[in-house]
Amino acid sequence: MNTTALPFAQVLEELRRSSPLVLSLTNSVAQSITANMLLAVGAAPVMLRDTEEIAQLLPAACGGLLINVGTLSREQAAAQRHAVACARAAGIPWVLDPVAVGFLRFRTDFCRELLELQPTLIRGNASEIRALAGESSGGRGPESTEESTAALQAACSLALRSGAVVLVTGATDYVTDGTRTMALGNGDPLMTRVTAVGCAMGALCAACIASAPDAFTGAAASAAILGIAGENAAARHPLPGSFAAALLDELAALTPSTVVQQTRILTPEGN
Amino acid sequence: MNTTALPFAQVLEELRRSSPLVLSLTNSVAQSITANMLLAVGAAPVMLRDTEEIAQLLPAACGGLLINVGTLSREQAAAQRHAVACARAAGIPWVLDPVAVGFLRFRTDFCRELLELQPTLIRGNASEIRALAGESSGGRGPESTEESTAALQAACSLALRSGAVVLVTGATDYVTDGTRTMALGNGDPLMTRVTAVGCAMGALCAACIASAPDAFTGAAASAAILGIAGENAAARHPLPGSFAAALLDELAALTPSTVVQQTRILTPEGN
Amino acid sequence: MNTTALPFAQVLEELRRSSPLVLSLTNSVAQSITANMLLAVGAAPVMLRDTEEIAQLLPAACGGLLINVGTLSREQAAAQRHAVACARAAGIPWVLDPVAVGFLRFRTDFCRELLELQPTLIRGNASEIRALAGESSGGRGPESTEESTAALQAACSLALRSGAVVLVTGATDYVTDGTRTMALGNGDPLMTRVTAVGCAMGALCAACIASAPDAFTGAAASAAILGIAGENAAARHPLPGSFAAALLDELAALTPSTVVQQTRILTPEGN
């Protein structure tokens, strides 16, 4: 039995007990799968567009906030800036998903601005994390063109500089706060053949952090939970359309004991 | 045989014969499932954003209009206000879905303004209906935290005051025009584990009202039709991802005779 | 063996080898299925909203551009106008999907303006193509009310006038450049029971043109590829919810040899 994964099972239990409300200010492609992934795992989704409503709901009812810049507009950037300020004032954890930063200047400048506001977690693929850390100009778009291992050093320096936990997703997922790092090996390549699974993971991270003792544990738990659900879905459904439905089924059916049994931690915590 | 449900079977037949075009001005999360639910049952969806196009299409071609405030913006509120005026001028039935009203002031003020414009139907969960009737400040977001029975009195007073038929959805669905009330017992809890099924139901209500002798019958028919499809889908698919696809399958496969057989009316009409 | 379909199999092979990035500026209902269809077949989707980001990404990384006016706003029209200028300057093929043109003035005027900018391909149903060619005022909305055969003459004159290849989709699909015409007979009526399959096809066309020796071959290949996937999905899943998932599965599983075997060309090329 994988005792290191026990805290992840506890995150899943707590998530289902408390059903945290996650406000997702995300791109227009990801909204439906983001809401469905949160509902499937046992959390509660909410999406708003109006700045006043965001300012009203966040401190009153939300356990977490996701900021995703996938289809950023000037208007959405203003709402996101405002939401981050509200979350910080209320002590609510917030996740930054810097989709496709690097080459695209508008979103890169905006994400660098948000970096100064101490995100609780930054979740990205290797090229996004490297670009945000200032190491490269990023890939050709939302899909990573680099292995996640290549971004580990960038992730550590980004974590130390920003104060955020950083989650680099890929064939191997890395979680780091700059001093300790964990590598997890769950998941399946099919997860990249369904649009916005990674974007929806940002919201799952927010729900897990709201249900965890700390952001590091919450981020690692979300990588384990989604990765295991993805593996189990791919084992039954090797094609992307039916896989997408099965991924939600597996998230809903996932038990804490399965999390303990299936989590693959590739490096001991604290290495 | 449930002869009280015969009119609902006739609504389904007429809906498939006439395939009413329903204009849905709805939230950004619900658009895809709303269009797919209308197509599955046999109606026709259309979504527009431009005010001039709305004003042109509504009187010329639409059988119904849905106004859903789930991700309301100032700009969308203006388009919705305009659409309601067009629908009223043309005598087209329109449905108000006051998502998450109560606590959130912007949408609550806007829905109260729309209330004065005599919606044909108001569809909401218990906390939304109570909030709109002025009885409470609503739940913590789009999910109802109250049983639908608790909202029955609020629904009646809201119906009498606004002139609308009111449909309160929950474990039991209530339809009331303020003088007569019907309770229906179809449905499955899985319908709340798929995002925007309730929002899509607002569009189904518009299609059913366009195919019914009156709004009361149309609203009750939509509760029966969606509830039966939900039960039959859940019997085969107990997890939310595959359930979502099965719900559309069951709506497409639903026959008028199944509607008659499976409709569960819990209180005699006119109690 | 259908040797005329060999070039379509080659398009599929090249698409999977090069995985062209397609920028889709499309309606809000179609975004998710558009991205998933591109991912399933082996291409790469990207969606942006900001004009500066569009201008930056298109020439640097995109193999094709889709312009779809399904939920056109004044703001989106400006972004689309700008994107078309960028694509033309960079020599990138672009597809125009004139959803529901004819009766609706705003989009009809806008699409006529875009016609002057030499789209690589125009994809529409019969009523849209006839309306764009000036022959009729179109159907009642996005669904065609006419057979695609009725639009063949309009398609030819539209192609000659605009310089675009024209693809008329329906029970029979027609591809024409004004001098040569091909009719293809693949597909299934269930494809019209899932929202935005036609809209997503516009993006598939862009991906196929980016992978083809010429726009005519790319357009015909996309009609064959999607039609065959639709037939195979419908054979296993006759209801729309499970059909939608199966359509993506079949696109992912489709092999070049199946394309050669199943393509139904109804008229010899060059008739």
C-alpha cells in the first residue's frame, strides 16, 4: 500500500464532504467540461461574468477561484484582475492557468502581472511554466512541445520567486514549492485528445486545495485523482469521444481506497 | 393507464410535428447541452447575440424564447430586455430562468424588472422561486439548497402576482398558475450531476409551450418528458458522463405512449 | 477499390503527420465540438478572442483559419475581419461558414463583405449557398430547408464569382470550383441531430485544405472523412447522445484504407 498517497485519499473524502464552490473564470471552450468535472468529482461549479457579482459571491460562498487565460479578452482580464483582488482580500486560494503564455504577448504580460499577486497554485505544461519563468518563448499554442521534466528547474525558480506552488503537467506531473518536489506518474495520453481536460484540471486543483491541509497536498492530490480517473477511463475506452464520458464516470466512481492503491509517486516527497 | 398524462403525450407529438424554433439567450455554460436537448427531443435550436438579428428573427420564425441569467453581463441583459419586448409584441411565449437569483443583486434586480413584463413561464429551483417571490435571499449559487415543496406557497403567490405559470423543479416538480397546482414525481438525482440540465430544461419548456394548448400543460409536459428521459437514462447509466449522453438518447427515443405510461402525477390536477 | 478516393486518404495521412493548427473564430455553441473534432481526427485546435493575439499567432503558427458567423456580434465581426486580413497577408487558407445567411441582414451583409476577400472555401447548406449567391432569402435559421442539389447552380456561380471552392453539404455533398464538380454520398441524417457538427466541419475543412495539394481536394476529403465517420458511428449508435461520442471515436479510428474503401463518389470528377 502506498501510504504516501493517504493524504490524497483524505483530500477526496473532504472534497466530497464539503463540496467546495469553485468560481471558474475560464476560457469559452472549457466551461462545460470544467463544470462537469467539478460535479463528477463531488465539488460545485459556478461561472459568472459580471464584476459586481464576482465581488459579491467570492468572499461569501467560494472555496476557490480559477483564472484561465485561454481565450482572454481585455474585458475578461479586467474581471479576472478584480476577482484575484477579491480572493486575496478574503483569503481564498486561487489557481492561475497560464494557457499558451510565452509567444502571445497580451496574455504573457497579463500573467506576469498576476504573478505579482501571489497565486496559490500555478498549473501549466512544460512550455508554459518555462515561459512564465522567463526561460523560453513557449510552444506554438496551448499544447506543450516539451517534456515536463525539462521544466522542473523553471518550476522551482518560479515557485521560489512567486511564492506559489507550481504544478507542471505532462507524462509525469511535478509538484513543487521550490524546496520540496514530488513527481507523479498517473494519467494517459488520451487526456490530451479531449479539449480542455487540462483547463478543467485547474478547477479541480482549486477544489482539492480547498479540501487539503496545504496547497502542495491539494495540487498533488488533483494530479493523482485526475490521472487515475484518466487511466481507468482509457483502459475501458481507447477512443476520445467515449473516453471523455468515461473520464467523468471514473471521477464520480473513484474511491479513496483506489486513490491509495493506484497513485504512482515516482520520487519520494522531499527529494 | 395514466389518462391525466395524455395531454403531455400530445405535446410531444405536436412538438415533433411542428419542430418549434426556440431562441435561447442563455448562459455560456449551457449553450451546447441546450441545443442538443432541443435537437434530441425534436425541436430546433437557435442562438444569437446581436440585438438587430434577435429583433429580426423572433417575430418571423420563433415559437418560443428562453431568457437565462446564469452568466449575465450588462450587454446580455440589454439584448435579453430587447428580446422580451420583441416576443411580447409578437405574442411569442417566453420563459424566464432566474438562475441563482436572491443573493446576487445584479441578476436579482434584472429578473424583478423582467417579472413586470409578464413571462409566460418562470422555471427555477426552490431557492430561486422563493427569492424571486421575495421570501428569502436564495442559496449559495445555482444549486438549490431547499426542497421544492418549501417553495410551493412562494410559487403560487409569484404566479398570481406576475401572471406567469411557475415551475419549481426538484425531487418533486410543481407547476402552478396560482389557482391550480400539479405535482410530478419523475426524474433522477443524476440530472443535477450534469451541468446545465436545468438550464436546458428552460428551453425544453419553451418548445413544449409552443406545442401545447396552454402554458400550464406545456410546463407540466416538459417536467414529465425530461423526468422520464432522466429516469430511463439513469437506469442504464448510473454515472454522470455516460448518463449525459444517455439522457439525450432517451429524449430522442421517448414515445408518446411511454409518456402516458411513465408520468407520475403525485397530486390530482386542480387540488 | 475506389481509386478516385486515394487523394482523400493521402490528405488524412498528411493531416496526421503535420497536425495543422487551425484557428477557429466560431460561434459560442460550436467551440467544444469543433476543438474535439480537430483533436479526434489528428489536427490541433486553437481559439482566441483578442485581435492582437490573432494577428500574432496566425502568421506564425496556423495552417488554416475558420470564420463562422453563427452567433456573430459587432465585436466578433471586427476580429474576424482582422483575422481574414492576416490570413490573406500570410497566404493561409481560410474557410467561410455563412451560418443562416439570407434572412438575417447583419450577417448577410458581413458575409458578402468577406466574399470580396477571396475565401479559400465556402461551406454551407443549400439555403445558405443560394442566399450568398443572391438566389433566395434563405431558410428560417441554421437548418437548411432545401436539398443540396437545388443549390448546385448557385454554388457554381458563387465559386466563379468569388474564386472560392464551394462545398454544399446535405444528403449529397457537392464540391465545386465553378468548372469541375464532385458529388459525394457519405454521411448520415443523425449528423444534423447533434448541434454544430456542420460548424465543426468548417474547421475540419481548414485542416484538410492545409494537408491537401489544393482546396478542391481538401474540401472533398473533409466531406468523405466526416461522412464516413458519421456513417460508421450511426451504424453502432442510432441515438444522438451516444452518436456524438461515437462520431469522435470514428474520426480518431478512421484509417486511410477505410477512406478509400468507403468513399462514395456519385459523379465522376470533372463532369
